[in-house]
Amino acid sequence: MNNRRPQGITRQGHYAGAISRLVAIACDVGIAWGALLLILGGINVAISLIVGHSLHWMHYRWVGIVVVVIWYPVYFAYQWALSGKTLGMALFGLQVVTVDGAAISGRQAVIRTLTLPFSIALFGLGLFGIVLRTDHRAWHDRTAKTCVVYDWDARAARMRWLAQRHDAAAADVPAPHA
Amino acid sequence: MSPSVPSVEKLAQKIAEQIVNRVVDALDVNAIVAKIDVQDVVDRIDVNAIVETVDVEALMDRIDVDQVVARIDVNALMARVDVNALVNQIDVDSLIEQTELGSIIAKSTTGALTEGMDLIRSQGVGLDDFLNRLVNKVLRRKGDYPVGPPLLAGTAGALPPGPPVHS
């Protein structure tokens, strides 16, 4: 067993770094895309059951683009407003909070969502702050007065580890001779 | 009996009272008490023998414990107890490690998914740290800077040291 301890265990409430945030948002893009395909697939099945033939989305490119443009902001804004974290962020134990550390409001969630594309535009110039600033805030964070922190339950992870050690120690004890 | 006997007795009683009063007034009680070795007196008393004569069972039977307990203001008593100090004295780590509580927690919370998530998250934070150190080195950034928002950064230090990464 390797006794190296994860770096994040004492970092709850600290500003989240660039790698965790980048991977989390990549996960979110994938999850949002998958969810959109599922929804469109469901709509397609429903339409084919009603009218007898399925839709070919490639014939409605502009509709598809509009759906994507609407869907992504809804995906991010709704989840940030609801709990301060998206599915990808929850996977990596991240949460969006205000600059003070409180829960963000719905307005902040919407502002953050609408300004996120501006951070990504111009070769991701607005995202440099995540790497270079000590508070790891990008343009959209500064506009919405938010920041991202580690939020995963390190204490529970510690308990689980201790519990596993107890079980392992119990398994090592030789059984008494009958 | 002649009628003069009671009057003689009364006279004798009055004389005795006068004498006793004068003797008592003349005595220095403090000086007498000072001469008594109280410790010696106490040593001579066989407390065990006295206690043996007491019927403790009968004494206890006469005590209405319910009434005594009813008189206690439990809320006031609990208000004086520093629960936080009490809880801080509990070694949670050893409690979980050495009791069946650990197994219960392990069975209820540990799963492949949980372990996997812990691993992924800790790896992510490790990479974040590596990048932070690199950037700080390149920018020659030193000194203290806020590690988190004011409301959250203060709680982070209170967390226990972390579990190992299983490899």
C-alpha cells in the first residue's frame, strides 16, 4: 500500500487550480453534449411514433445550432444557480462561490455563463487568470464576482481510509486454533 | 414531709444556679478549647464502628431518588458542560480504527465509485499544485497570499490529514 496522501485533503475551501477546472469543464462539455443527444433522440423517437417517420437533424442545421447555443448556457447556468456546481465540477469536487465564499445567486450564475464564451474567445486569453492569478479567477469569474474552490468531502475520505485500515488489520489477525 | 422542704430545695437550686453562672463566667472557654488536641480526639473515634451501626439500606430506602432527581435542573447542568471541549477530547481516529464503527462506515460508504472519485480528485489537486508551483517559480512569486475566500479558507486548516492514495 502506498501511504502517500492526496494533496487535496487539506484544501477544502481553497481556490481550485487550473487542471481540475479544465478537466471538469471538458467533462461538462461531454456530459452536456451526451444529454443533448439523448434529448434529441427522445424527441426523434416521439416524432417518429406520431408522424411515422424520423427527423434528419442534418437537414435542420440552423435549428441544431440554435438548440446547441441555447442548451449549453442553460446547462451551465441552471446547475450553477442550483448548487454552484455542474456535474463535471461535482465529479472533481469543485464549487463556484462568491469572492467571499458564500453561495452564488442566480444572477451571478447567469452572468458567469454569458461571459464564459468571452473568456474562451481570443485563444482563451480570458482563462489565463486561472493559471497566473493567485486566486485563479478568469474573466468570467471577475465579471460575475465569483471564484472556484475545492469542495469535496475530505473528512469523509479520511474516515473511509481509517475504516479500511481497521478492516485490513482485522483480516491480518490469524484465526485462533480450534 | 414538712412544708419547709420545697422552700429549702428552691433556695439550694437558686444558690447552685448562681454558683454555676459565676463559674462559667469565670472560665476562659477559648483557652480550654485551645488546650484540647482535636486531632487526638478524632483519632480515638472509631468511625468504622459508627458507620457499621448505621443501616445504610434502611437509609437508602428512605431517600426518594426520583424526588432528588426532579429537583435537579438538568438544563442548567448541561449548560455548564463544555460539549466542544468534551468532543475535542475524543480521539475519533482511534475510535474508528479500533472499533466496529470503522467496519460499519466502510460497508456503508466505501465503494469502487467512491474510491475512484477520491483518487481522481486527489490526482487533480496534485496536478494543480504542480502547476501552481511551476507558475510561482516562473513568476518568482513568494510570500503569503490568500489560499481561498475569507469565509472558507479558515475552515480548511481544521481538516484532518488525508488518506493514502491506493496504487
